[in-house]
Amino acid sequence: MPAPLLDAGLGLAASGLVCGAWAYAAMWPASQIFGPTLIAGSNPKEAALTYDDGPNGDTTLRLLDVLARHNALATFFVLGNFTRQQPEIVRAIAQAGHLVGNHTMTHPWLHVQSATRIREELSGCNAILEDTLGAPIRFFRAPHGARRPVVLKITRELGLTPVQWNVMAFDWTPHPAVALADRVKRGVAQNQKLCRGSNILLHDGGFLSLGQPRMPTVEATDLVLTHLAAQKIAPVTVDAWV
């Protein structure tokens, strides 16, 4: 191969590696390359049920009923815009003893936003939540888990702990409740083999609009909590791991 072509090929390969590494650092839930994030504790007998993209009206209220029947607490990462429209739902979450966290105002891909937009999204959500609940907000989950160093820097400047996950149900697309629960069970079992707790990503809403269909997630939650109880795995909120 001629030297210019070889150099060009090596340059493209190197660029591909850099792009791949950046994408991994920005998007892989467990990556700590851009800075530390809270994932889970070291006790394999603990699992945190976490719900993104709410509040979502009656769906969230039904989920609260399921959690109450199992005497289980969960963590809800809510959107500022939806909280503004349904503050009573967020108050119901907190009054039931669950942990409420920041999930930005409008659910953008933060790793490609300006620092100004990132700060607006986080601080705006914080302000609405603190006004709604009358209490400080301490935890944050980036939409899609997407971050870069400035996202984590601003998160910590606002007094927030960034939270990722290590189990996914993939419930943002239509699946039966049993299929969702089975994915969660497999993820928890894998984490137990690795001697770590499980941080389970679920969704009680959808960021596109209020009223997104999430009843399969509510039904899957019932199945998952029954399984956790049988395995003597304790449901915790993410602040148990700080």
C-alpha cells in the first residue's frame, strides 16, 4: 500500500478509536471515565427500583399503590416540565416516602448541549422540585445517561450526586410485563454473581408527553418485587449507597 494511503488508513482507524472511546465514556451506564457516578452498593442483597420520565398521572399513582402493597421504597427521577403540570403527583411520591431526583426540565441529550443549557436544565428542574416539595434535591440522573465532564461538573456544583444504573428493563418500548420482569431478574442475578447491588432502570412516564403507556412497567414492578422478596433482596433508595 502506498505510504499516503497507509497514513490515511491509520488516521481513520485512530479517529474511529477515539470516537468509540468518547461514545463509551459518554453513554455507557457504568463508565466512570468522565467522572465518578453513583451506580450501586456492594451488597448483592440490595436493589434500587428507579423510575424516570414522570410524573405521569394515574400511571404513577398506580405504581405508588403497587410499591405500598409491597412496603417498598423507590427512587423517582422526574422532569421539571411535567412536575410543573402535575405537582400533586410529585408530592404524592414524596409523601409516600420515596426519593425524588432531578431528571432535567425537558430531557435533552446533555452530552451535546452547551454549558449554559446544561445548567438551565438542571437548575430549572431543581427550582421547581424544591418549590413543589419544600426540600432540597440531592440526586440527578442524566437523560439517556448521556454526560461529558462539564455535565458532571455542573451537577456537583449544584449539590447533586449523578446516578446511573446497572440493570435495564428496556420498558421505553412496548413489551409485556412478564418480559420486562424477566429482564430485570436476569440483570439482578448477574449483579449478584459479581457481588454488587442492583440499580434497576424503569420508566413510569415518557419524555415525549404526559400520558405515555407505562402500565406494563407497573405490572412488572409487582412481579419484580415478589421475586426480590423471595430472594431476600431488600429494595432500597439510591441514597442508601452514598
